[in-house]
Amino acid sequence: MSEPIDWLPDGTPYSPRFGDRYHSENGGLEQASGVFLHGCGLPGAWAGQRQWRILETGFGFGLNFLVTWAAWRADPQRCGLLHFVSTEAWPVGLHDLRRAHAAHPHLADVARELHQQWWGLLAGVHRLRFDGGRVLLTLCVGDTQALLRQQGPTVDSVYLDGFSPQRNPDIWDTHTLKAVARCCRRGTRLATWTIARAVRDTLAQCGFEVQRVPGVPPKRDNLHAVYNPHWEPRTARGAAPVEVPAMPGRCIVIGGGMAGAACAASLARRGWQVQVLDSAASPAAGASGLPAGVFAPHISPDDSVLSRLSRSGVRTTLQQAGWLLDEGVDWSACGVLEHRVDGSAGLPAAWAAGSAGAQWSIPAPAETLAAAGLPPGTAASWHPRAGWMRPARLVEALLSQPGIQWRGNCAVAQLRPVTPASRQGDPTGACGDNGWQALDAQGMVLAEASHVVIAAGAGSSLLLGHRWALAPVRGQLSWGLHDSKAPALGLAPFPVNGHGNLVPVFPAPTAAIGSQHASAGPTLAWVMGSTFERGVDALPPSPADQRAAHAASLDKLRTLLPQAATSLGGVLDAAVQTPAGGEIPHARAARSWAAVRCTSPDRLPIVGPVDAQALPGLWACTAMGSRGLTLALLCGELLAARLHGEPLPLETRLAQALGSERM
């Protein structure tokens, strides 16, 4: 449940837990602007900077964030990327958040955007993205000291906030302030409203030069501090980059699917000039070219690593799809029903009705089961924040971002490091003294840059010199067009997963309709899949393999959704394979689609440097397996954060679970 709030007669929110106001009786805006923003020398300090990172202890109602974001928006000299990392042990509910923000109409635009993402805030780390990903709020839900020690972000400014030291001593104690200090670089500025002697003394012991300054009413004095210890500070553990944080330059991304496009877009937002090389003529020609797929959180009673990763991934996918795609045409966050065909509940016991967990997944309501043709009491979960997507459309949208150049028909056969010695006689180059060249099969240079990201899916292993145990996995699915006179008859109005998955209705790709059928009217399609053929990389599948895949789809569908199996069984039973270059016999014939995916031994993606010491500048983002729609965009953001020494977009232990170092 959300944190209970009382409202005082003057409209100030009050915490019964701590017996204190959330801000002074003069209002929170003056404190946010005068104490914190200006107290840290902002907006002047971020002028012209590539990025600026702010840490706040105690998000509360988010006024400090909203005021800072509004100041960033209004500043023509603003930094390229604004990171705002905030801790909060007890998040307030959306209703109270809206009530508090209603008192500040000039912040209505930014407040509304925050409200739209204020959901599902379970304990852990949540990345909320605004202004096309240039304003990044990392909300750390839980104990401040523990989270700062775990995450260890490096920051440029600190808003030291929270209830009074008398009411909430833990957030001001020595251990917490030491954790704050470990997140600072030399020169980090800190501001706070309290001048309590114990706080001043502890900050000084932690390496801050502390100064009392005239206060913002009703306080007579406030506190400013600069981190400038007499010793050499230790590097924060959590987000320590594996290389010296990179400056934006030129980067080659190998692979034009979801992983490659995600990395390219995340790097381009940070100022990189990115060339995306792919052997195919057009983007999303491999495993990312499926007609449509499902993105949804994974659930488990113990809330496993994969479950937590998937929630971060779904949130990222929802955010970026919302910026880039046309809902209802390219994607839809319509919700997904998960039929637990093994009869297990799946959900953590703590996810009671009304909890943050229930905003992610709940036991499927009876009316939802009925809509899918399943009987009451069926073991199933409903994921309201999930949906379907046409991944090729997302890949195209990502690659169209400024700073990205697509280069098809560029098959990279080899990567060659460039050093000052190898550059003798060739003083010009896109990567300076050190970097990488991408070569074709004839040894010709296709591109050159300081950094390379291998995101080639099943083709990654060759470029990596087979140093990691990556396995090819062929996936086949069945799909077809609906009859325009009775579209989706007998099918659920939302995707269903749990034993394979079915997207019952989505707009068919124009190219798939064919000129001979375009005038007939069917424009909606269905897709069912997929097989998981480990160790198989043959494409295209043989006619026998395609027939077997159709049979497997029908068999899964009979278990997953018996009613849908009745509706689609005819076209699957009578599936006709179309020879290369042949005509599709009739518009509603079931069709085959196949591609080869790539998986790691633990079936999690791999993100990070290939070998930071021996091969500087060479990175990888690969092995998405069958979870590219859920995890690829998150992996692109994680790669960019690690490369730049930014605050991580997810919990450190989850980042480590994806890290290339585990290989």
C-alpha cells in the first residue's frame, strides 16, 4: 500500500509515520529552488556540460525534481543529459501526489508526465525517462544508506533532504552521510536546509568543506558544502565503470536488429555518431523481423532475477514505444493474459491487492478468463502493463534518430584493432590513435571508430572469436491474415502467453498482404509461436520442418487457448507452404516465419566490454534469446550507462547478472 498522508489546514502534506511536514509552511517551491537548485549552483553549473548527475535523499512529493526539471527545460545552456537519482523509503500514492502538485499550476506539464509513470514502485531501482530520454529519474525505493552503498552512483550535486534529524535520524546519521560522500567526486556541491551541528560535523568528517549561508525563510541559515577531502577518495563500488568513462565520438554498431538499434539510439542520445552495419539490405532482417511479438513481465513466487529484470525491461519498452511508435498500429499496451498451464500461481505472496506489485500483475479476473474462453478458476495472471509490438517498426524508429547512419549490405567478417604503431603511414582515421576497424571478407575497411558494439545476434559468436559459449536457437512461428468479414472471430481481445504465445489481432504488414490480395480487404493478422530449436541454425527451414512447426503451434494452442485452437485449427491443419517466389494460394493461409536467435548459457543477455584490459573499446550487447522485446531497450541503456560512468538504470546486482564479466 502507498504511504498514508495527512493534510494540514494550510494544504501542507504531513507524515503520520514521522510526525513532520513534507516541506516548510512557506511552501515547497521556495525550498526546492532556493535551498537546493540554487544552493548547488544550478542551473549555471551544468551549462554546456555533456551530462549532470544529481543525488537527492528523500523524494517525497518530487517538488525538488520537478523544479530542477523545469529549470533544465527553460535553460538554453542546459546539459545534454540530466540524471536525477533520488531515494525514497515510503513512496506516496498517486492521488496524494496529484493533490500536492495541483497547488503549483506552473509545474503542471512536468507533473503530468511524472504522474503517468508513477506506478509499480516496488522496492528496488526504477528508471523513469522524460523528454525523449534526456531527463532520467532513477528512483531508488528502500533504505537510503543501503541503496547508495549498493548502487554507488557518481554525482555532481547533492540535495540533502528529508524529515528533520529529530524525526528521522537514520537519514542523517554517520553511515548514511558516508554513503552519500562515496557517491561524490572532488568538487561535488551539496546543499541542505538543516544546520544541525551533528550534520555539519559529520559532513566535515566525510570530506566536505561546510559553510553556513543565509537561509530561505522560515530558516535563518542553510548549509552549503563542497566535497574536497584531504585524502584520495575511493571509487564508489556500485556503478564503477570498467573503463575510463568515454567521451562521445564515433562508434560502430554491428547488427541492425533490436539489440543493435537499441544501443545505437542510446549512444546517439548521448552525442555519439553511430554507424550501424548489417549484412542485410534493410533493418530487422533477422530475429527482430517477426510479424509481431509479446512483451510482458516474467513472474515467479520468489521474484527471481529474471522477474526483476523483466519489469525494468517492460518499463523501458513502454517508455520508448510511447515516444516513437503509433499505438494501435505499431504496438499496444493492451495487457497480456498469462495462462499458467502447469497450474502454479506464479505471483509473489506479498503482491496483495492495492500493492505496487498488483500494478504489474494480478490473478486473472473471471471476466478476463471468460474473454479468452477459459473457465473460472483457471490458473492465470493478468499483466496490465504488457502488450504486443511489431518489432521491425521499433527498429526502424530507433535507427531514424539523429546521429545514426544505417549501412546495409555491409557484412563484417573481422574486427581489427588500431594502434599508433599500426597507423604509421596512415595518419588520418575516425578513431584517432586507438580504435577499431570493421573489415569485410576481402579485408577491405568498411568503417572505423574508437568503439565497436557487437550486437549481431546469432552472428556475434564469429565476431567474438567464439570466446563465449553462445548457442544458436532457431525459432519458427505460424501466422496469417484474418478474414475481413469476421476478423478475430472466437479469439481473445488481447495476447495470451504461458505455453507459446498468441497475438490474436494486429495490423498486418503491408508487404505481407500482397498486391493480389490488397483489394480483398483483410488487413488484420494473428501470430502464434514459437519453437525453440537449440543448436539449429539452418535457414530457411525445410518444408517438413515448417509443417512440424505448424503442428507444434496448433498443439500448444490447444493447451493454451482451446477456443482459439478451434478458431485457427482449420488454417493450421491445412497450412500450405509457399515455395520461394511462389504465389500464396489464398489470403487466409497459415504462413511460416523463421529466424535464428542467440542465447547464453544462463539464458540472460550479455552486456558490457568484451575484455576491458586487452580489447579496450570493444563492447557487446547480444544473446537476447526470445526476450528481445522485453529486454533489448534496457540493455542498450545499460551499455550506454556503463560506457559513460552514469548512474545505472537498474539494481547493481541485476546489472551484474547481465554483465559480460560473468562470461
